[in-house]
Amino acid sequence: MLACPVIGTGSGDTSQGISVTSLRLEPVSLPPEQILEGEPSISHALISSSADGRVERGVWEMTPGAVSDVEADELFVAVCGRATIELADGRIISVEPGDAVTLQEGERTVWRVSETLRKVYQITHAEQAD
């Protein structure tokens, strides 16, 4: 899990409103082997998470460039910026403000950001095996 500032209580049971476009995000280290083009940077803020840690909600941003990733089970809505997400099966998802996208856990992707992309997301982690 990313070490990011928590905006809410973390319990997931407190209703709140925040300005996603002006929220200050904290830098996240990007492993050099994931960088494919340019000098992209990633930043993030965790808004809340469920008590069991399986669900997290936050804001994520990437500056222009290209990176590879392995996805979580995620739903996100783009707030600003433009990008494409290339899936391993050859499909390409174009992303611009207002788009909602779902990604499947374990899916290999390449993110190509042409304008700094900010998204609000919810990730659901698989249950841990006993």
C-alpha cells in the first residue's frame, strides 16, 4: 500500500466533501523500471479506507510520460488531463475529464499521459487467504 496522507478518518464511515482539483497531493516513488518514456511523476492522497483495509478511496495524479503498471480492481473518474491506457490484449482506453474507467486486478497496462492526469479512484483489494 502507498504511504500517502490520509484526508479522512480512515474508518470509511465518515461522510465528507473535499475539493479534488485543489487537494494537495504527496509525491510517490516510481520505480525506474516502470518508466517507459519521459520523466513522469506520480502523486497521491488517500481520502479514506475501509476498516478492514480492503477498500481505499483517493486522488492520484501523473505528469506527462509513459509508465507500465499491474492494475488493482479499480474504478476511477478522470478529473482533468488526458491519457491512454494500453491493455495487454491490445485494447486502448482513451481518458479525458469526466470519463469513468474500470480496471481489473492483475491486468498489465501502459499509461501514456499527454496532459497531467488527475483521477479520483476506488480500489477494492482481494480478500486475504487464511
